[in-house]
Amino acid sequence: MLPRTLLGFCLCAGLAVGAWGCQPQEGGEAMEEEGEEMMEEEGGEMMGQVEMPDTTGAALWSHLESVDYRANWELWPGKGELYQGQEPHGALLTTYLNSEAHEALTGMAGSMPAGAIIVKENYMPDSTLAATTVMYKVDGYDPDNNNWFWLKRLADGTIEVEGRGTGCISCHSAQADNDYIYTGSLGGGGM
């Protein structure tokens, strides 16, 4: 009979070799499943992709800060910074688009896809920031109004409007054929 220590060693070695031998090698299915499990454990984000925020004003604003929209997003094509605006937004405006919104606009997609975010900074005539208004397209959020989540955040950080902003919807619904957008055409027949 083998000494217990040797028997234990042989048993462990056998299990290790058996387990190793059952694993597909060089990128097989088990490795893919392990990667998927790790991705789920890390919040479901994939490399290079950003998880979209919940539908609360605080979550959306936190997302905008974390992605540093001013530094990383595109300005509305042809508008630049501090272009002439009108009520209710402000005398001067700067409008930023995330990649989903920018691709839909420049591709004349007819409507914005889920995940599109448009950030409009509203300035007074002396270029002082008064508020930031945001349109965030969320699949299934508000089908009667093209699924837009609305946010208005004052310069002091107060959230004045979030969610289904009735004032926002009543004004922007005049552009329903252009996915509730006034700034420029999406190519869907509106404007």
C-alpha cells in the first residue's frame, strides 16, 4: 500500500491533468465562456464600450462627466462653439453629440438610435453658462415621444427637468418627423 502522502499527491496530480485535458486549447469554447463570465462580473462592459446610464438626471449627468463630453465628443457639424440660439435655450449655444448621435446625423439616418445623446449648453448673451439641456434616446423609455429622456441642469448643478419633460416634449413634438430635433435635419423628411 502507498503511503498516504504519496497517494494524496497522485490523486491531486491526476485530477489536475484530467481537468487540464478537458479544456479546449488555444481559444476554445471554455475560454470564451470564461471571458463572458468575467465580462458579466465587471458590469457587462466590453473593452472600448461605455455602459449607458440609467434614466435619472443624476446618472445621466454623472455619465456625461465620466466620458468628458466636452473633450471627447463632436460638436454639431457646422455650428461650432457659441452659435446664435433662441428661446427657450439661450442667446448662445454649444451642442455636443456622442458617436451614436453624430453617426446618425452625418449619415442622414432619419432618426437617432438608442444610446444617442445630444448635449446643448445654453449661454446668456455675455457667454455665461445658464443651463445644460440633454436629449438621451433610450429604447422603450417613452414610445409615444420617440423614447427621449430629457434633462435640464442649471449652471449651479440643480436639476430642473428630468425624464419626460412636458415642456420639452410639447415644444419638440413639432419636429416629430425629425425625431424631435430642431438643430438640423436627420434626413427623415422633417425640418
